[in-house]
Amino acid sequence: MNFVINRDLFLSNLNDVSKAMSNKPQQPVAAGIKIDVKEDSISLLATNSEIAIQAIIPITAQLSIESTGTVVLPGKYLLDIVKKSEAKDIKVTKFETNVVKIIAGRSEVTMNTLDVEAFPIVNLDRNGVELSIDVLNLKQIIKKTAFAAGNQDEQLVLTGVNAVTNGNKLEVVATDRYRLAKKHIIFPNELEKISVIFPSKSLDDLNKILDDSEDIVNINISSAKAVFTFKNITFRTRLIKGAFPNTDAIIPHDFITKIKFNKADLMATIDRASLFVAQDATSIIKLALNKDGNVLISSVNNEIGSVEEIIKPISCSDIIPFQTAFSYRYLLDSIKALDSNEIIISFTGEIKPFVLTGEYDINYIQLIVPVRA
């Protein structure tokens, strides 16, 4: 096995693939990157129990292949070697049964290979239902929903993001019982029937390697896995089995008031008002609509003190004084997911869920459940 590759090209693809390396491998090979050199391309592959990522680099002026072969190298060290190199090109040669030499400018590194036979078998077959979506829309879906999924919920399905097609509509929703984020997209054509639950962490990992291009991502969904393909990357994730709860019934439609805020002002106010509860497990702050139409945001820490700040909203549909309490972290996460400069929070009552929307956040809604305080 012998090839020479442009350092920047190698590093870019290694960075993408390394997102799938196991952080706590039971065997060293699980933290490896498999390099499969063929006559016309090289394949880089990494996998863990959740995802697998493959990058295929074809022969170009930036890649020349002298001989074929397959090795597995410790991923972290390979990535560090390439990242710290200042050479234009990197040469990789297997010169003994289990030794690889990497030449980068004035540097020459030898690395022991890992057992190829012990590397996990990765199924990247695409034999399920197909769905195609542009990169920007997929990134928006992930950004606007995955954060609302549970992290370590007793119900596994709530750690995922539910995607369902109905006619020409794709609806995606995530919830951890205390907050919810739902986004839908209308396609020009009717879609094949799909109802799956993606692990939210897998979608976050996918989002890290998606660029801001106008390329198309092809998604192939079978009973146990989903395979995303775009450019030279193949990304596979397992799917979560189970029934996702019906969330339509919990989204309110009748409100006592709708308050419009400047997004930046509201975020800054919340950040200051939460100063004393930032380290609390509950992280609770209060929001009160006063008779004068202004909003008071406050928090109390019995050991440290209290914070109060008034914010003047842009508008308020009905000035009905009330007070509600909730996790400031949930509210900040929700606001960050909105693209609009002005956001609307619609309230149904003091201890009833409230809804967040934005003028430019089309077909997107969020919900937060208050707490008793």
C-alpha cells in the first residue's frame, strides 16, 4: 500500500470521518480509522456503536496511488500527525506486515497498524426508502429540533428525533416532556411513507460535517438504519425502535396574550437575570407581565440573593397581568434556535405550556412547560 495525498484534502476528510471514532473503545481497533486503498480511490472509514462515516477520495491531481492495500491506524494519532504537519503532501506507505510509514515534509513517522480483521463490519447498503433534501434545509431541521430531545431519558424514544412523512410534507419533532420543537417542510412532490426516530446525537454529529452548500443529501431509510450520502461522504446511523408520542394534542392554539420581544434584548436580559441560578440543577427564573405592559424577569437563590430586570417588549396583544416560572436554559436554547430578530411568546396561563415562534421561522414552533414556583 502506497499513496501520496494533498495534506489539506487528507485532513478535511479525516476530520469528517473521525466524528465516528469511539471515545471509549473496548478494543483499540474501535478507535481506529480504516484506510482502504484501491486502484482509483481511497476510502476512510470509522465507526462506533451509533454511527459510521465513510469518505471516498477519488484519484485527482491531489491524490496519486502507487499500490493498493488496507490498514487500520489509530485514528487520534493519525489525525494529529496530519493536523500538525506543514507539508503540502503526505506519503503513506505500508512497508512491513504491521507497520506504516508516514512522510510529511521533513517529518517521518512510523506507526503500528491495528488488526484489520477485528475492525467492525459496517453495513452501508442502501436498500430502503429514499428521501432527498438539500443540505441547508437538513441543517435547519437538525438545528431547530435535535436540541429539544432528552439526553438520558428513561424512555429511549424521547432521546430521538421523530420524522414522519404525510403526502408532500415532512414533519420532524423532538421533545423531552418539558419542551418541544417541531418543524415541517413542504416538498413539490409526494413522499414515500416514512415514520422513524433518529438518535438526536447522531443528527448532531451529522450536522458537524454538513457544509453550507446547496448540495443534495440522499437519505435511505430501512428498518434498523438510515444512510445519508452527500458529496463523497456516507453517514450511517442506527434508528431507535419504539412508538413516538403524539405531540399534536399538547400544542395550544388559544392564548391569553402574545408578547413580541427583540431577540437580542431578551437573551441578554435572561442571561443577566439567571446569574444566581446558573449553577442550580433546576435553573428556574420567573417572567411576569405587569399592568404597564412591561415584563419583569427575575430569579432567586436563597444562599446568594436575587436578580430582577425589567424589559420593555415590542408589543403585547393583551395586557393581562400574570406570572410564570420555567428553566432559563430551556428558554435560551429555544431562542437560539430561532432565526428571526423578533420573537413571539404566546402564553396560555401561569402553569400551562407557552409557545415560541418567529416571523421568519416558517413552519416552526416550540413549546416550553412551566414549573410551579
